[in-house]
Amino acid sequence: MATTLGPTDIGFLALIGIVLKTWMLRVRRSGKLLLARDILRCILDARPDGASISRIVFEANTTHKRAKAILDILQSKELIKRADGKYHLTNKGKRGFKEFQKLELLAQALGFI
């Protein structure tokens, strides 16, 4: 026995679709921010000679392509620098990472994450 959907059912399903799409866009956006945080943390925790792209990809659990895109953004904002094939945090990057950690704690305290 087949069930038919009425106009209200279809409207409800459309609403659910919109909500899911909005949620997925939000997750994707925050995913980029969290990936940037993970990359900064990896570089900060690296030995004094810096972090290689392989180490960053492994520790941030991402692909080379996504890591490279975020690294390019972080470099353009002067949060990191590249020397001898390794990435290093600048002083601006260290301050930015500390501020990000403060914001993350605030968001957790307010129940946003």
C-alpha cells in the first residue's frame, strides 16, 4: 500500500531541506575556521625548525589541498611564514591563536559549541 504525500507534507519536507542546507553551510564555514585553528596549533607545537606540510596534513587530519588553501590564507594575513620549506608562526600568529582560544572558551561557556 503506497502512501501519498499531501501539500502540507511536501511543505514540511521543503522546510526540513532548507534547514538542513543552512546547517550544512554553517558546518562547512565553521569547519574552515576549526581547520585554521588546528593548523596554527600544529605549527605552534612543532619543533623550533617549523612544521612541514606533511606534518600539518597529518595532525590536522585534512587533505593536502585543503591544508594548502588555509596555509595560503594564513600567510596572506601574516599569521605564519614559510622558511626552508617549513611553516612557522609569526608573533602576530601567536597572539591570534591565543585570542582564538579565548573566543573558543567563551563560545563553550555560552553553549554555542
